[in-house]
Amino acid sequence: MTERIRILVIDDEAAIRRFLRSSLPENEYFLLEAETGEAGLRLTATENPDIVLLDLGLPDLDGIEVARRLREWTEVPIIVLSARGRETDKVQALDAGADDYLTKPFGVKELLARIRVALRHSQRGKEPANPVVEADGLRIDLAARQVFLDTVEIRLTPNEYKLLAALARSPGMVLTHKQLLTEVWGPAYSEEAHYLRVYMGQLRHKIERDPAKPRFLRTEPGVGYRLIVED
Amino acid sequence: MTERIRILVIDDEAAIRRFLRSSLPENEYFLLEAETGEAGLRLTATENPDIVLLDLGLPDLDGIEVARRLREWTEVPIIVLSARGRETDKVQALDAGADDYLTKPFGVKELLARIRVALRHSQRGKEPANPVVEADGLRIDLAARQVFLDTVEIRLTPNEYKLLAALARSPGMVLTHKQLLTEVWGPAYSEEAHYLRVYMGQLRHKIERDPAKPRFLRTEPGVGYRLIVED
DNA sequence: CATTGCCATAAGGAATTCGTAAGATATCAT
DNA sequence: ATGATATCTTACGAATTCCTTATGGCAATG
């Protein structure tokens, strides 16, 4: 069977979370839970869920603010679940980046249908991305999550792979320090530029023939890094 | 101003169509109207609207059927507007391919917000045509952050690149000293015209064939600089 | 012809950014 | 618990980039 859909619910009411846990078919969906906005932001970064269900009345941050902060770096579908039914609330949430808005109480069937819509949307446009980047003996298979140099497989740690994969998704393009850090470590680490130096060094030792004269992983001083695919 | 958004409304009630026509800001949206499902299908094909607003209670076809037939060949966003508020209606419509479902009566502000969401979705996925400025052997790829002269890559420092990119974003136009300084060094440095001379010199050494007789980077005495693209 | 203002170029030290190594801490399976 | 692996942290020399200063050219002006 195919991977289960991972849904993150950000809501402080235990009753709602329990309700969702029992309503969502367990063999199709896997539920992640956060009780606060901060926890929700963190979990989105670390767990990379397929959908976020967001309550507006959170104890720490306002739900609108959570949506806005998510949209600074991710396009994960956000469905707001709120007791507030006022039109201005809906408009604010949708304009802040939410993709849908359901007023409590809502029917489970409708929620599931709207989740399917959101998944359809995030599915779309994903196909054309080429899952294999190849150049000069280096092969990065993004679908299989494997890297080869001259037919021998290179073993990469999770962070090393995420870093290389981020570069490989936009071959030839410069990715800034901030973009890479956000992609690999999450937005909270977007200033820790030295992580990049350490991990770039490790990557170069593994995939470059002469790590001191990198062929693939080029430094763009003061800006970021790029993966070179052409000659 | 940018092209108006084209919205097709498929609804047999003249009252609704009139209501929409008067509610949608006329300078942003252009409204196309169909009274029947068949007419709606035909108009979608011929007019290629940006959004379809679909009523379920049509005289000829059922709205659900219209949504299904549209989805056979187009991904245009479909927002259902219906008096039917039953959950099964919503689920059917959404699963038939609709992207959103609003129960009449609805607020105009909410409809507009949901239209914006739909437009955001259809925007996404289209890769923004990457802006390249090219002239006489010089090529500036603003997306990849790369500069070539006769196919050989020119390496630029962050400030050099920012300066050249600022000029390349308005090819042929004069940018004043103040504009360039603000762009590269920030508004606090808008009087340091001297920086420009130094960096222009460096740029010319890197991208001009004869730095003493600049072909691309022209000085406009007393005013600023411009990037020449034409012959 | 001297002066003034704007521009171009060269050069060197200051400041920032990079690469690398190595040790400390955390995580995980055995 | 133990060892293996991965991540985080720190430190420092090297490399690069930035800023500043100095010098000279050219054109317009009086």
C-alpha cells in the first residue's frame, strides 16, 4: 500500500483532536498533533506533513499569524477549522494563506472531501519535476533517494542528503544560505550559516573527486551554493 | 494595468448573475455568463476563463455533471455556488472535481477571498518565465544568478552582481546614482556616489571586451548609469 | 591657463566569509 | 550499557570581498 497521508492538527482543544483521531480512517491518514502555534510551526518544519488543519483560537499565537508564518516558507495546504464564523475571520484567514475554511461544527465527510481537494491541489504540478539529476559521473536519484558516483553508491546521512537534494531540485541555480538552511534544518535555523560549511565539507568529501577543487558543489561567496551540472 | 481576471458564472437565475455582476469590482474582474450547463461547457472551451462559478441547480444538466465533464479536460478552478447545503451535495461536488463549495446565501467578501485562493492555486506550478537579459555575447540570467560573456561564465562578487542585476532589471533605462546606491548598499549610502565608480570599474573589467570603451555599461554623466542592450 | 567638478583606475589593509579539523553531545540499535 | 553513527559546536588559518585613499584624466567654466 502507498504511504499514509500525514495530517498535522494544530488545536489546543483535546476534544477536537480526539474527534479527528477517531474520524479519520486510520489506515489512510496518520495524525500529528500540536497544542500550540509554536509547536505547530516547529512540527511542520520537522515532520513535513501533507496537510495542516489549523484552529484559530490558540493559546499562544493567533491562528492567522500561524498561517502567515507557515506561508513564509512552505506551500503545505492549510485548512482552517474555527468556531468563528464571521465573514471577516474567513477573509483574513484565506488571505493570510489558508486554502480552505470550515466553521465548527462541521461534518466529517465534508472535511474529508475538502482534504481530498487539498491533496489534489498539492499533487498537481509535481509530476514534471525530473527525479534524476546526472552530470559527469554523479547521479542523484531523487525518487529513490540514492546517490551514485561512477556507479558506486554513496552513503549520505539524512542531513547530507537533504542538503544535496535541495540543490539537485534546482540544478544550476544558486540557493541562498537562508533557503538551504530553511529547507534542511527549518526556518528557525535560517541564520546558522556555518552548519552549511560543515555539511558542504562533508558532502564534498563524499561526492567530489578532489574535494579541494569542487566540480559539482560550487560556493557562491556571500550568497550560497549551487550544484553544477553542465561542463 | 494588468489583464482583468475572467470569471465564467454558470447559473440560470438572472438575479444571481446580476448580483455577481454588481459585486465583483469591475476593473479587476470580467464576467462571462452562461444560463445552462451546455452553454457553460461550451463557453469554458471557447473563452478559457480563469475561474468558473457553478450553480448546481441548472435546467439541463446537473451541476455535478458539469463539474465532472469539465474535469475531463481542464484544470480551471471551479467554485460551486449552491442553495443545497446538505453534506452529501458538498462531498459529491468536491469529489466531482470542484475546488470549493459555497452555500447560498454567501457574503461577497468571502466569495472574493475564495476566488483569490483559487487564483493563487492556478498561479502556482507555472514556472515564472526566467528573466534573461541578453545582448551581443553578454547574458545575464537573473533566476540562476549567473552572468556569461561569450559562453564563458563570469564570476561576480555579491555587490558587483547586485549592481549589474539592478541595471539588468531595467535594461536600457538610466538608473540614477541614488537608485543604484539604494539598491545595492541601502538607503543610508545613497550619497556615496564614489562606491559606484569603483564597482563600475570592476564590473567593466569583468564583462567588457574593452573596459576603456564600454559597450554595455554606459556612464550618464551627472545622472547615473545604464545597461545598453541594443546595437 | 587655472580651477572646479565629475569620472576612472590602482592598490592595500580591514572586515567578512569560507573550509577544515577535531572534540562534545545526541541518537539509535544491539 | 556499549559501540556506531550522526549532529552540533568551536576554533583558527586561508581566501575573498569590501571599503578607503590616492592619483590622474577630461571637460566645462571663468
